[in-house]
Amino acid sequence: IYSLERLKNSSLKSINPFSRSKKVVEVIKKLDSDIACFQEFDKSLVSDVQKINYQVIHSRRKEWFFMNEGLSIAYKSDKFDLISQTTIDLDELKDKMKSKDYEHGMIALFVKLRHKLTGAFISVINTHLLSKRDQMQVNFAECARLSTEIHKKLSKEDIIILCGDFNQTPTTCTL
């Protein structure tokens, strides 16, 4: 019910992962990016993206046990080697903060790639932060946790790409 209320202005065709699959793949083909990050990405789209010469790392949000939605990082396999991948649980804050306010199934996906031509290491981080405006303290805590985990995994030589849906607007607090 919560999801349906949030999507009341969307057509059923636009939110159906099978209907939007073709459109997503068309956009990816048109942009021809070496690396692309997606939030609210349904796992059913992974095979379609792989058919156009991308490797896809997908991690499903914990709380969404009834959907395959999550974060994905796609990269051109002819340009990059996968070195490592990690899903960062942003909900670990709930124990430290002793509050259920910090339990929303939010994650970050950390992928380390090596560029085949130059040998450069590229760390790609993709996240989707909580969107509840009355709980901005959760956004700050998620960012702090993410920052801590990123710093543990980086080396000084890494090129960093940070992507995501931070659920911020020009009028919200700066993270």
C-alpha cells in the first residue's frame, strides 16, 4: 500500500519492470557509458543489460523481500576487470543508535575495477539513502557510515566515482 501511494502519479506501464526494460536498455545503449550506476533497479533487467556488452553487479535491498529491486553497477567488460565487490549495510546503525528509525534496508554497493588499458584502479560506489524528510538524522548517519566504509576500502591511487540517490533537494540540509 505504501508503494502504491508513492506511485499514484505513475502509469502502470512506466513502473512495470518488464515494460520499462526496453527503455532502460535503449538509454544505456544511447549513452554508451563505460560505467553506469542504477538505483531502484530490478534484477530482471540485468540480463538485458548484459546482452549489450556490460557486466552487471546487482545487490538487492534487504527490506524489500518481495521485490528484486536494488542497486546495480554496470561496466564494459572489454574495458575493465572486476577486482572486488562489497555490499555495505547502512542499517548497522540501528544497533549503535538503539532505534528502529535506522532500519530501512538501505545499502551501498562498492565495486573496485581495474582499467585494462592503463591499469588504473577505479572504485565505484553506488547508494540510495532514505527519503523520509522527517528523519534527516538518518541521512546524516547513513552518510557517516558510508564514508567510514569507503575510507577503509580505498587506496590513495584509486579513482573514485560516487553515485546514488541521496534524496536531497536544493532546500534540504547539505549532507
